[in-house]
Amino acid sequence: MLVSIHKPVIKVLLILIVPLLGRTQTWTLERCIDSALNRNKNYFIQEAQYQVSLEKWKENKKSLYPKVFWNNEYKYYSELPTQLLPLSVFNGPEGQFKEAQFGVPHTINSQLQLQMPLFQSSLYSTIQVSKIYSEMSELQKMKTKEQLFFEVSTAYYQTQSLMIQLSFLDSTLIQNNTLIHIVETLYAQGMAKKTDLDKLSLQINQIKNNIKQVQNQLEQSLNRLKFIMGLPIDFPLEIETKIHIELNIENTKNIPIELRILQTQKNILSKEITTIKRNRYPSLSLFASYGYNGFAYDKSPNEFLRFYPVGMSGVQLQIPIFQSGILQSKIKQKKWESKALELKEQLFNEQQTMLLHNADLQLNAVKEQMLFQETQIQYANSIYEQTVLYHQQGLATLTEVLLAENSKREIQQLYVQSLIQYQKTLVEKKKIIGIY
């Protein structure tokens, strides 16, 4: 009884769930961008480079820490080193010497050594420079992310525009197929000419050829979008067919990433100049070691192996006196590089002002064209439908029908081109003002 009660419920659930399992989910632009950030290899490469710069900064910081080494050495002398002893030491004549070999053939050294910089001004500057380089690498990662956003958006909008164009062509093909059936009926009744059928057949073949071309372009555009997103080519990707047009974007005062990179490069040059200047300062370091020296003799009957402790500590002061003007030349190089960056920054700001102004002009012009062409499409559809009706009533020729249909297609094509241009300009404006 329990089973029989639940059977209808299970059937209803299967009817609702199974179609959903086989349906491909539509991808929004935001989801495509998220996929690219999680799968695009260029973004992962930049992330790896950022991690490298971060570890380099940590490495330079650890240069301030003490370093301990354990050194071990074994030497076997097949011939002991020879020394010259003055005979005067043994009450012999002055100026005469006697060769003598000292030591044992086997020596062993084992020492712990400590090294630690106490004061090294250039080292601190190097740490600061590496820190700024890590910030620069982070900005490069952000730039890659921004570029990825624009590439996905452009490919997504391009694909949508092709889908709209294909939809227009499919609708036109349906209308022409309907029309040719009407003309075939009229021709059978002797009310239409054979040339009318030939004209329509030619028109339909042209539309079919255009459909194939747009389908090929659409497949290529989808493949490009999948590549940017990091998806395999055979992935069944379906995107939204409706384009969400943003009509107003405020000119915000975000600092573009390119400008932040230029400013960071200037900061790096300033720190590098400071580092070069600090190479003129003295450096002080601490060193110490402690270990054992071992001596061995392997000839009987006097074999022995003995170890003796040895230890020392001290400080090393290094004062640069003359470096042939190398540091001054390096400083001049960095100053010229800094001057070039200042000019680049000025040029970038002037270019951004020009690009933003042109983008606003382009958006307003294309927006007016789109609104005008939307109205024209409505008029073209109305004229086409009326001309077809007049043709059925014998008040219009087939040539007039085809002219109306061609006019409608031209306006549709212009609308699609304006739509592509608007979305492209919109993405460029977002890039200029730093919105992503």
C-alpha cells in the first residue's frame, strides 16, 4: 500500500528532474569571468610570478639574520710542505737556511662559523626595493585580471551579437520559405512567373549561405571564449542571448592600474638611487668560529690521532674609499630613467583624458544610431509585411517584395554592427576609468 502511494509522487519528481539534468545551464558574463579567473593559465602564471617576488622579499629580509655554518675538512699530504729555517736560530751563520718539513700527513678541521651583519646600509635599501617589486608584481597580477575581464567581455558580447544576427537570418529564411510557398501556389494558378520562383530561390540560397557563414563565425567566437575561460573546446557552452545594455557609466576617479604601475616604477627608481648612494657608507659585520683541528700519524710504532680546540671571534669594518666613479654613473642612469617615467606619466594622463572624451562621444553617437535603427527595423518589418500582403493581392510585384526584404536585412545588419561597436566602446571606457 505504501509503495503504491509513493509511485505517483516518484513519477512526478522524475518528470521534473530529468529534463533539468539534460539541460545545459546558461552562462552569464559574470560566470564566464569567474571561470577565466579560476582556469586561465596566463592569470596563474602572473600569480606564480607574484609569489616569486614575495619570496624574494622574504629572502632579502632574512639576510639580516645570523648565519651558522659547519665546515669540515680532511687533508692528506703525500708530501709535507717544506719550510726554510734560518741557521742563525741554531747559532749558525747569518743568511743561510736549512730545508725542513713540518707537520703530519693527516689533518682534520671541524668548525662552527657564525656570520652576522651589524650595519650594512645598502642591505636595508635592497630589502625596501624588493618589497616594492613585490607590490609591482601584485599590480601586474591585477592588470592581468583586468585584461582578462576585458577579453572575456569582448568575446562574450561578440558572440551575443552573432547570435542576434543569426536569429535575424533565421527569421528572414522562415519568411522567405513562407513567401515561396505562396508564389508556388500563384505560379500553379498562372498568376506568377517562373522568374519569380527563380528570384526567390536565389534569395533563399543567399540567406542560407549567410547563415552558414555566421554559424562558422559564431563557433569560432565561442571557441575563443572557451579558450579565454580555460574550458575545453568541446565543452557545451551556452550563453545568454539577451544583451544587457548599460546606457550610463559615470566617469569615476579610479586610478588606472597602468598609472599605478608607473608610480610604483618611480618609487623603485627612487629607492634604487638611495641604495646606490648607501654603497658609499662603511659596513660592519660580526664573525666567530669554534672547532677542532685534528692531526694524525699512521706510521708504526708512533701512530696517533689528536684533536686541539681552536676558537676566535671578531668584527670586520669595510670602508669604501675609491670606486672609479661607478656609483655616480649608476645614479645618473637612474635619474634619467626617473625622468623618462615622469614624461610617461604625463603622456599617460593626457592620453587618458583624450581617450575618455572620445569614448563618451562614440558612445553617444552609437547610442543614437542604435535607437534610430531599432525604429527603422520596426518600419522595415511593417513595410515588408504590407508589401507581401499587397503581393498576395496582386498590387505589388515580387521585385518590390525582395527589395523590401533586402532593405530590412540591411537595417538589421547595421543594427548588429552598431550593437557590437557600442559594447566594444563600453568595454574600452570601463578600461579607461578602471572599472572591472
